[in-house]
Amino acid sequence: MTSLQRSQSIIREAGISMTQTTEEKLLIYKGRPLRRSGNELYYGNLSDSHIIFMQILSFDEINGSEVAGKVHVQLLSNNTNLPPKSRIIKESDKNGLYNAMDIGAIWLERALSE
């Protein structure tokens, strides 16, 4: 499976919508931007106080399509004055991208409302 097919499969699995901007295709999930670079996903606005980082650790084959298996999720502070380890507020491993996106969206919403 190519990288593009893997990306499309991951996007379909998580129920992510895609909008077109003049500069690039921007993925939106629950009203916030979602960016992907290889097996890493970033969810949220970089200008906000927190962001979600997700790393796909494994892939599973379901009905001939490769989908995200184990995903590591972290709620990160955008405070650049903190050392990298101290910026990690919460972290967890989830099975499947949908579960990772779900808990990530909950964590981010709660962190931004504080």
C-alpha cells in the first residue's frame, strides 16, 4: 500500500472532513486543524495554549486496507519556555485512530477551556 493510500485510509477511518483553501488542502476535525507528517499527526491551532500530538506506532490490515493500529497520543503545552519533557501534560496509547482522535479532542477541549 502506498503512502497516499495509507493516508486516505486513515482519514476515512477517523471520519475527518477535508476543506480546500487557496494555499493547501486543510484537514478539519471537530472544528480544529489536523496536520499530518509521515506517521505523526498534529491536532489544534499552534497559536492556542495546547495542541495534540499523535504518532501512529503500528498498522493493521482490515478488509485489504491498511489502517492505524496502535496510536500514541500526547497533550502538549505550547509554552516554548518549558523543556520538551515538561511540555507533555497527558499521554496514552490507543487502539485505532478514531479512539486516539476522540480522546485527543476531549483533552484539548478541556485544556483550552481552563
